[in-house]
Amino acid sequence: MNPSTILITGANRGLGLKFAELYAQKHFQVIATCRDIDSADQLTSMANRYSNIQILTLDVAQSESIQMLADKLKGLPIDILINNAGIWRSSSLGSVNKEAWLESFTTNTIAPYEIACTFLPHIMDGVLKKVVSVTSKMGSIDDNTSGGSYIYRSSKSALNMVMRSLQHDLRSHGIATLTLHPGWVKTDMGGMNALINVDQSVVGMMEVIDKLTLENSGRFIDYAEKPINW
């Protein structure tokens, strides 16, 4: 039996890097993507240690880059897609930059949709058939009790809606979806005051992904499988 294949975006640091390492240890064929391979020192070093990690270029903000990668991998079944790449842009009342907002929507919201659509033939050919997007509890409208962070919150809320629609549209193809909050993690984005480390987050998320089926498809939950209100 051939090993399962996983495609991870934003695999050069933080959560994506840890996903790549731990799935490689589970003997998956790991397609680890990032925008600039030349500066992805940690990922390159990891790929030198694990023969089942393949690093490929993907700029999720560029439709042409997404299509080029899909063409390069034409005919390759993909069992799990993890939309992990994301950006944070600071924003508060009266200080929202429109260009930064559009950039965030392109990366955080539109890219996961485009990637899911473009790689749909690959995922349909896979065995596990799972599409996962790493979102944030900050995208929960119900959970917003403090305001601010207009750019990040809205881009993740929109991603959550994209995943909700994909849940329904992909079901007929036998594909399950998961909208996953990693927790407040000690990464470049989360900062050192965060509550959990990268290992705790990714190990938990992998356990949740492993339990994903068509029957429980479409949930918005965290790394510890706690449901989050939309």
C-alpha cells in the first residue's frame, strides 16, 4: 500500500514546519510548500533528514503559482490538504490600511479557496480525502468581545465561511473539511506570551485531523477538539 500524501502550505516556519516534521515521522509523503525556498533554512535542513519531505515553491497569494504547482503535481493523489499559510497585519480603529486588508484577504481567505479548487482533482484521487484550513478563534463573531484587529478578524471570519461552503460543496465528492483553531501558540505570529507551544498545538491538531470523517465534516474546533461558535 502506498503511503498517504499530504500537502502543507506555509511549511517554512511555525505550525507548518512542525506539521511537516510530524507527518514525515508518521511516514506520510510530505509536500512542504513555501514562497521562498532559498530562505527556508529550517525546512531545507529537515528535508535533508527526512527523505519523504519534498519542498516545492508556492506563493499562495498568486493564482499562477497555485496553478503551476497543481500542474507540476498532475496525476498525484493528495490525501490531506492543510491550508496553513497565513499573515497577520496590525489594525485598530482609525488605523486600518486598505492595501494591508486586501493583502490579508488574498492570503488568509481567497488562497485556501483557490488551492482547494485547483487541487480538487488530486484530492478526489486520494484515499483519505480531507481539506483542512488553519483559522483562528479571532475569526469567531461570537467570541469577539474586545473589538480591534479588524483585518485579521475579518479575513479569518471570511475563511470560516469559505470552509462552511466547501463542507457542502465537497461532500458529494466524498471530501471532508475541517476548520481548525490551533490555540494561542508561541510562534512568530502568536508571540512568546502565548499559552501553548508549537508541539502541543500540532500534535493536538493532527489527532483531530486523524478523526475527521464525512460524518463529522464541517466543524469549527480547536486543537483540543473543543467546539468554537461561529
